[in-house]
Amino acid sequence: MRYFFLLAAFLLLSACATPAAQAERIDLMELRPLPRPSTTAVLPLRVAVASIISPRGTMDSYEPLLAYLGEKLDRPVELVQRRTYGEVNDLLESGGVDLAFVCTSAYVMGERDFGMQLLAAPQVKGDTVYHSLLIVPADSMAAGMADLRGGVFAFTDPISTSGRNYPIALVQQLGETPGNFFRRTFYTYSHDDAIRAVANHVADGAAVDSLVYAFAIEREPELAQQTRIIHQSPAFGIPPVVTGPQIRPQLAAELQAILLEMDKDPAGRAALTAVGIDRFVVVADAIYDSVRELETTVSR
Amino acid sequence: MPNHNSQSPIFSSPFFARFWRIAGSVSVRTKILGIVLALVLLLGVGITVQVRVVMQRALESWMEEQSVSVARDLAARATDFILVNDLFALHQLLDETQRNHPNVRYAFIADEEGHVLVHTFGDGFPEGLLTANSATAAEHHRLIRLETTEGGVWDTAVPIFEGRAGTARVGLSEAGMQAALATLTGQMLLTTVIVSAIGIAAATLLTWIVTRPILDLKRAATAVGHGDFSQHLIPWSGDEIGELAETFNVMTAELAHAEQERVERDQLRSQLLEKVITAQEDERRRIARELHDETGQSLTLLMVRLQMVNQRLDNQQCLLPDVQEQLDDARVLVAQTLDGVHNLAVELRPSVLDDLGLVAALHRYVKDYQARYPVEVDLVVVGLEERLPPAVETAAYRIVQESLTNIARHSQAQTVSILIEYRNGRVRAIIEDDGVGFDWARVKENGRLGLYGIRERAELLNGTLTIESAPGQGTSIFVEVPL
């Protein structure tokens, strides 16, 4: 009987006991300050990509291009992403980034507000224009903006030409304001997410960059089946590559040269293919006049 | 049973012997309680241990899964915030993660170079935690169990955006699980205790059910042992004990029957003995009277005739010396015979006992006895002013007579003291001598009937007889007879 109780007690104790402590115990209450990240000796080239497409998509697409730039400059390149176009513009203005891929209206605003400089523009399928596409879910009956009355609409960014200004202009043409016309609106902060929002019926409609749309359906063909284009805008100047006012002119010239020569180099061509463009070309600021016009209309 | 058990080495072991000494010495009630308690405790503790072990395994597995799923979720949701450098949103995300999962002890995100971007520790960061776990870009996750000052923590590292955006780390504390386990164990042990209490109550009832007939049986058996054959058991149960009760009832009935027969036989024997004794006394009285009246008278007449013959011879002056001498001899012989007849008659049945009573008869007998034997007898009679019933007088007389005869024959006593006392409706006789005494057991073996005769006479009158004696100690005989 006594042995039995001893055995039972032993079993109980062994069940209660925690496994023997390992050599090292971490004290969760003893907090030490974190070490400051050591500043690297070589200052990286900082490249911002406006959130035309989602951050992950941006990183996937632009990594080869950035790597190419780094190789050519013999200098590390850091990709900087921000949620909104406005934040990227702020970085350009303050010199937080050296080079940026921005949206047309962001360029128009930056050029006007703090002297953003046009460096180059991509050429896609031989052209330097893009459109705003009004898309709806594939099973939607809508044939135009008028049919989206009372629906949910997805804007991409507060200062996007194709994703906000153009559809607002369409609503204004119908004699309405977006607040009255749509039941609800929201921002996706990227064009590919706007496409996904429509494809998944989160939004009844959205306006997106035609280049992003083409690029997206190429990568995810099911998006083409899930969405339908019901309207295409007139051509706008393509989103450019810009620098801030504080960049050294020599670096700006060097970067422009690398970009314009990229298509001559196999590695450069591969990097261009990854972002879906043929080459970089020099464009005149005038191609963005229609964007300026639209912005004025909308903000009026 | 022990003989049977001794064949097995287990049962003959000292351990079992000790166990049996303890187990065998306690009552059935304790045994049943012991069985129930041992069973309940064994079951309760066994199940508690088992459930605890199973629960611990299940909870650990669940914690592992939760740790991984929370970390995966955090990594997925943090990606965009990291890429767009939205540290505030990241912070919000960590706070939210910790708020939504109370088990989450900490969460933090390290960038691809291993610098902590955001964490939930507030001011500062625990030493050694950052390097305690890591996941390569190719890994889905890596789960390890960390020993901390607050107990075990399940730490999961998940690469964010294939490691390009860093690593998410989440630590789930075991404290909640341990508390749940402790609660569970406590509850189960409490249940065991409660069930034990119920078990004790049930066992007490069971014991009562089981032992009640046994206790009844014991009580009845004790009563039967004391000669009460009226016991009848109610067979409470149809089991072996019930059968035992019925068997007991049959046995008691048979015993009662046998006892009745014995009593009847005893009565018959007593009656017979009484008749024998009465007949003996009557016969003795008749013979004594015959001897006294007939033989005594004849011998007296013979004596008278011989006297007359002698006188005639004297008167006629006829000198026949031979005849004279022979006549004298005859007269002496007749006188002796007359004495012998008289003594015989007295011995057989003193008429004084019938005529004058016990006290006179005893005084006469003692006087004769002292004349015959060299023993001094001190007879004291107290409270016997009136005559007792004839049967009692006869018995008392015969007891004293038999005792004195035995003393004269065997005891070599110098003095005898006899006390006859009548008090409170009882007659007591105490006969003490200073003789050699005897060993009562040897007397029994030798089959000396004299003492039995005394006892029989006393018992026929519902009296008692006690003899105290030892070699060299003299003898005392106490007789007590109720009237």
C-alpha cells in the first residue's frame, strides 16, 4: 500500500514538474536598449517607387532594375516604398530619395510645388502614354460610369490621375460629386489591389492604370476573367522617372544615361522586361499637360 | 485458507504476512471502506494523471499550432507595412496581435539584417531573445521552446516575404496552459475527494447491508452459546449469508429440540432418582421398624425366656454348671445381637429422625459416631427451631452421615466442625475437617460414588453442593438447599 502511494505521488510529481531547465534562460523582464543600426560606410542610392502597384509586387518587379542600377553605379541601391504618392513626393522634396518612379499627377504636383525634375519615361509597346481603365466585375451589368451609381468604388491614391482624378471627372460630367454618387468609396493605395478588389466583388468598380492592368492580367490571367473593362480614358503621358531638386546634377545625368542605355544591354533588357517596359526615353514635360488639365478640373 | 495460500511464494512472503496481519485484524466494515477508498483513489488519481498528461500534450500541440499561426498571420499582415516603412502601423499590428491573443507574451519584427524594427516590450529588449530563434528564407517557420524566467515560451520565427522583409517572431507563454492544467488537476482531484466521500457513504451503507446479518448471526450465536435456543434469524438476503442464517435457524431448532429432550431426560432421571431414594428410605424405614419391632421384640422375648429358664434353674437348685454357663453365653449373645439389631436399625433409619426431627437425630448420630470413632465432632445448629420438610431433613441427615462416614474412613481427621443453619428460607450445612484432604480430580477418576450421592441429594432439592479440598489442607463441604 505504501509503495503504491509512493508510486502514485511520484507519477503526479513527474507530471507536474517542468522539464529540466536548459542551460540558458531568457529573462523577459530584464530589458536592455537595442543596439543602434550601424551606419554603412557607403551611402546607398535610394530609389522610391510610388505605390502604383502593391509593395510586394513593386519589390518583385523592380528588384532586377534596382540591381542593374547598383551594378552600373557600383553602389548599393535601396528600395524605398511608401504607402501614398504624397509621402514619396515629400521624400523627393527633402532629399530622402535620389530617384523615384512616380505617378503622373504626383509629378505634376511635385514639378509645380518644389521643382521635381523629369529624368526619363518608360516606353511601353512603342508608346509613352497610358489610359485610365474603368473596370467592373466580370458579371456586372454596368456599361458605363452612370451604371455605377450607388455602388462601392475603389480609388487607388488621393493624388492618382488614372485611379482617382479621371473617375471623379467622369462623375462630375454626370453632374454629381463622388460623395453623393457612390454609396461608399475607399483607397487601395495601389492599382493591382484595386483590380483585386473589383475581381473579388469588394468594389463594384475601380479605375486603374492601363499599364498596370495589362501587366497584372499577364501575371494573373484569372483577373482578366474576373474583371471587365467598360471604359477607357483618353491617353495620358506615361508615369515618369524623376529626381528631386536636391540631387547632384552629375548623378542625375549619370542615372539618366544608365536608364536610356538600358535596352542596349542584355542584363538591362531583362530588368526592363521584369517591369514590363521596352526602354526608357526622354519625354517632354508637355505630354503631362492633359494630366494638369484634369487635375485642375477635378480640384475645382 | 492460510494452508492453501502457503503454497504460493507470494502469500508466504514476509511482506504478505505483514499485510495479512494488518488486513486481517481490521473489521469487515474497514475492509469494505478500504476497498472502496482504494478503488476510488486509484481510479481518481490514475485518471487525473492520465488526463493531465493527455491534456498537456494536446495543449502543447495546440500552443505550437497557435504560435505558428499567429506568427504566420503577423508576417503576412506586416509585409506591406515593412515595405512601405509604416512603423506606426507595424506597432499597431503587434499591439493588436498581443491584444487578440492573450497567450502571446511578446512579438517583434526584425528586418532582413537582423535589426529589431518594432517589438512589444516597450522600453528595451530582453538580452539573447533576438538570437534565440531564426528562420531562413526557405523555411515555412521555425518553432522552438524557450526557457525563460516566466516559464516555457513557444517561439516561432517566420520569414516575411521570403525573408526579404525580415522575420516575424512571436512567443506564446505556457503560463496560461500551466494554469489551465493546474485548474484541471485541482478539479479532478476535488472530484476524486467528493467521489471518495460519496464512496465512503455508499460503502458504509453497503457495510451495513453486508454486516447486519453477520452481526445478527453473531448475536444469536452468542445467545445460543449461553443456552438461549429461542433465537430465530430473519434471513435478510438471498446470498450465502442468508443461507448461513437459514442453516443457523435449522441448527438452533435442532439444538432446542435436543436440549428439550435432555431436560426431559434429566427430569425423568431426577424423578427416577427421587423415587429410588424415596423407595430406599421407605425400605430402610420398613426394615428398621421390622428389625426394631419384630426382630427386636423376638430377641427381647428370647432374652426374657432365657432369663426365666435361668431363674427356673436357680429355683430348682439344680446345679448344672455347663447349662448355666451356656445360658449366660446365650444371654450375652442375644444382648449383643439385640444391640447390633438396634444399631442396624438406627443406621438404616433412625426413628428419632421421623419422630423428633433432624436436630435430635443429628445429635444422636454424632454421639454414636464419637463413641465409635476417635474423632471429635463439634455440631452447631442455628435457627432450626421448627421441623423442616421430611425430604430436606432426610437429605441433610444423609449428607452429614455420608460426610462423617467418609471422614472416619479416609481423612484421618482429629476434629470435625458441623454447622447447620437456617436463614432467609435456605438451609446451609458446612462440614469442615482437619484431615489429610484429597485431590478432587483424582477422586473423580477413582469413581467414588459417596460424594456424588451427596450432590445428587442436594440437586434433587434444587440445592448446590461445593467441595473445597486439597491434599494436606483438610476438606470443606458447603451445601445449600432452598425451601
